[in-house]
Amino acid sequence: MVFGRLADGVWRGIETAGATVSEAFFEPVVRLGVTGLSRAGKTVFITGLVANLLDRARMPQLRGAATGAIRAAWLHPQPELTLPRFAFESHVAALTAPEPVWPEGTRTVSELRLSFRVQPEGFMGSLSGPRRVHLDIVDYPGEWLLDLALMDLDYARWSAQTLARLEGRPGGARFLPQAQAADLRARHDEEVARALAAAFTEALRADRAAGFSDCTPGRFLLPGDLEGAPVLTFAPLPLEGPPRRGSLAAEMARRFEGYKRSVVWPFFQDHFARIDRQVVLVDVLGAIHAGPAAVADAQRILSEVLAAFRPGRSAWLARVLGARRVERILFAATKADHLHHAQHDRLAAIMAAMLRTARDRADFAGALTSAMAVAGWRATVEETRTHQGRELPMVRGRMSDGDREAAFWPGELPQDPAHLLSPAQAGATAWLDGDYGAMRFAPPRLTLRPGEGPPHIRLDRAAEFLFGDKLV
């Protein structure tokens, strides 16, 4: 059996190398990973991006669209037959219905292949004629990405870090007393383990609802086909030395290691390690609304996420052999349509400042990174209103709880991001000089002309940065 597994691995490596060589010389393939922190809007971003790549009238900043190098684009059967297909058509139908609604969010890995016929630029391009380029969009939950940090931890260190993080958070109030009361030396009891795992899961849900990003292990919140399995039935406990064999603590440690081995590592090997370009979506406005602790949590997570990408450009031979590195990473602050465009630069500056240290390391390693404010499917229009003698730049949209429209001013973001990040890093519990609101808008009712994708904010610039070099 060992030799069989080794042989399988060798053949998979040969097949991967052969496919990579074929892609490099005949029909290039770009694998674009799309993930994001909680409530960042991954599904809407992908749906809006694909819709605007199929009908490119609203994509002037995508060079291949502006110059006409992109002759055609169409949805192509995906190469990964075992992965669910991203339900693009269903999501578009939900967003363009007479009573449009936002589609359901990401709950598992899915994929969609978008193919282009491109006429290369220049004299040599005119001689070679059009070529095909494939864009494989891989959608996966951000909660699963954060699990990669668990690979460097054992159960004792993970427990200590997790219990410390729960202190002062909404989820810790109920779970921490249960963890402290657990008899760690008692023999393992499955009912006790299930009760602790259920309480820990509820704590993670409460923290996520409060705007916190680091709510790992991610499969506790999005279990998929693993729901109820022992590999998801563990919880952090306050250890005081190595656990006794056969005890509750020892079984919890065994299941934690099983989670890393059977859940985290296969995800990294099968999906994450094969990404060429990456988008990380962040609901920065939601974090700001939730308060300084949520902003500090998001900033820390962004640094960990960037470190996980092994940024840097692979040598050509290493790429052929399958050792890929992410070459371009876009950190996008979503829901820019909740702000007047006068504040978009400030939102992008906050996004860039949140990942400054980690981003500098990535740039030095050879990866291109960028930060911008985007909206995958614009839900608002802009207007200016006078309030108490002051002109306020506002946005107006359809409310999610009915048919009425409302104008909204969320507050003024600071010109200097440090005015937000410094209190967050100092452990402030509330903003001293500002109150930042958040509102949930419903999708707009749309009437689109032929060749015109849905309204968006900077999807063309995002596409140009991420894969525009492949479409000219």
C-alpha cells in the first residue's frame, strides 16, 4: 500500500507537470483564488466580476477590453470534475429578478472557468493570431484559509492562544466557565466532548456575529459534510502539563491533530497551493462599525493571511514542476458603494495601512500586492444633502427590509488611518472621536443594455491588476 501511494503520487506529479507545460505553451491558465473574511461579499464579487467580463461595456480600465484585444469571452466546462461549479447563473438570476435578493454566501470550495479569445498585441501577436486564455476562479471560505495558521501549533499552544483570545469577547462569557470546569484528567466521555465542542462552536458564532474575524477552526462554522464527525468534536482546554493517556484532554489533542491532518492539509494541498493570483476581500466598514477590537483583530488576521500565501515569483522550472507561488495579491475593501466616492481613497488607505508591515515583506519577496476599495454589484447611487447647514455626501439605496429607499451617511472616515488603527492596537473599547454606522442595502432593480454588465466600483481596475497582463 505504501508503494501504491508513492506510485500514485509520482503519476499525479507527472500529470500535473504535463498539464502545466501544456498550459504554458498552448492555452495559458490563470488560477484566481477568491476568499475573504466574514461577510465580505465573495459570492457577489465573483458574480459581478464574471458578469462584467462576459459583457465588458463597464470595464474601461481593463486594458484587454479597452483595446479590443479580448475578442470573446464565454463560460467553459471546468477542469476539476470533483469540485462543485460556482452557481453563476443562479446568482445572476437572484440579483436581476423583479424583486432582487442577495445570493447565499460561500459555504464550500467551488470553481468556475471563464475562457477568453485574445488577440495578442504587437507585430508578433498579429502573426500568431488569436489564442485562448482560461481563467479558473476558485471560491473558498475565508474561515478555511485562516486554518492554515493551525499547522504550526500543537494542541496545548492552540488551546492557550484560543482561550486567551476569548477573554473579553462575547463568545467567551459562556464557554470559558465550561472549559475551566472540565475535569481534564477524567476518562474521555463522548457526551462531555460533544457538549464542550457545541459550546465552543456557539462561542465562535457569537464572536463572528460581533464582527471578529479570527474564528477558527473554520470548519466549526462551515462543517459541510463533516458535521457531527469526531474530527470536529473538540475544544480548547486549560492544560497544565501533558494530558494523561485515555483522558478527555488527550482525546481532544488527538482530534485536534486529526483536524490538521485530515482537513487543513488536504485543503492546502488540493486547492490553496495551486493558486496563481489571489483576492482577499475584507469588510473594513463592518469592522470599523463593530469597534476598535474588531479592527485590531482584522489587522492581525490580514498579516497572517499574507504570510500564508508564500508570496514571491516562482522560477519557470519550479512552476512547471508544480511548485507555485502566488504572484499577485489584491486586498480589496468591499462595500465601497456604502460610501460616497469622496471617501473611497480614505477607505483604500485604511485597507493598505492595516497590512503595511506584512505587505512590505511580500513586495520584497517579489509578489505584487495592491489595496483598493471595490463593490462587486453596486447597490447605491450618490447624492448630496444639507444637514444642519453642512453639505453631506451620501449614498441612497433600496432598504433590505422592504421597498422603501433611504439616504445614508455612515460618518466621515479619517484622512490619517492611524486615527483608527492606533486606538485599535492600544486596546480601546470604543471610538473617541467618531461614530461609524453601517446599513444593509438590497440589490437594485436593474435594466441593462446589451453588452453591459451590472454596475460596480473598480472591478475593471481589480481585474487589470490581477490578470490583465494575460489578456493582451
